[in-house]
Amino acid sequence: MDFYYNIVSAPCRGPMLTAKALNVDLNMKVLDIMAGDQMKPEFVAINPQHCVPTLVDGDLKLWESRAICSYLVNQYGGQNNSMYPTDTKIRAKIDMLLYFDMGTLYHRFGQYVYPVMFHGETADPTKLEKFYEAMGYLDSFLEGHDYAVGNSVTIADHALIASVSTFEAAGMCMEKFANVKAWIARCKTMPGYAENDTGAMQFGGWAKSKLPAAK
């Protein structure tokens, strides 16, 4: 399986954690986004949206990070894998948090940091507050159990920790979120976490050079 990625990208690192948990080997293909590798004709032929991550497994060409996580478990995780179980209610909760990560949590982080990092705009404190509101939602979701959905790791944790470790490395304040802080500590024992941390720190160093100190 070919996996097109850039380690700085949090959405790339969620599927990498899922693959590590499954002991699935990925043929890692780095794309230099800043150099425009994603716009080369040979990659656009694979993924017309020219985004990372992108997975190629035989005749399947798949992008969208969280879809890749679920595919890996469905295809290679065996029957009723606890990372994405067949129980419809548990799976619905996992899906809810995957959508929350994409549509609310990471989205609000991006709304705050990307205009500053990529367009030289002044940081908007109202956008930072909206981001912290979303972090508060995550903190409440984690109340009473060890991981995102219950007491075992699921693909929701893989997606979320890839995002949240990036936020923390970028200087976002986690002190208000006790459940999140405890969950982060547990997630650091995941297979492949060190590589995730490397990417988060690379992004974080870049972000901190552009952003004001978060409060």
C-alpha cells in the first residue's frame, strides 16, 4: 500500500497511528507540499483533489484521513476489531468524534492559526476563544472514561491525538482541560506515537514562530 503524506500534517498522522496499531506496513511516500509535489500530474492522476493523506491499495485510491483510518481497520483489522467495532452504537460514537475532529475541533484550530501562518494576518482572539470552546467539548466527551469512546483505543483516538498533539505543540494552552491532559498522557503509549510527536513538534515550531503566545 502506498501512503502519500507529509509528517507535518496532523491528518496524515492519524492513519499512520491506525496502521501501526494494526501492524500494517505502509509504503511511505513523502510529498513536499511547500514545493508543490501535490500538484504534479502523476499525483493529480491519483487524487484530483491533490491533498494528503492519500492511500493507494491495489485499485483503491482513497483520501480523507478519517476514511483511511476506518478502511484500514475494516480491511485489515479482522472481525469486530475493538478499534472500530461492529456494534452500531459504539461505531456511531466513534464516527461522531471523527466528524467532530474534522468539522469542529481541527477546523476551529485552522481558522485561528492558518490566516496568521500562511497569510500574515493578525491573530484573532475571538477565533482562539472558539477553538477553546471546542476543546471544552472534547474535555467533556472524555469525562468518566480513559479514551474517546470507552476504555480502549479506537480510531477516534488516533485522529484526535494527531490533532491535539499538534495543538499542544503549537502552544495552545491545555491547562484548563484536565480530562484532555490525562488522555494525552495515555495516548503517548500508543504504537507509533513517537513519529506522531515528531510531526507535531515540527508543525509546532513553525506555528510558534508566527503566533502570539496563547493564553
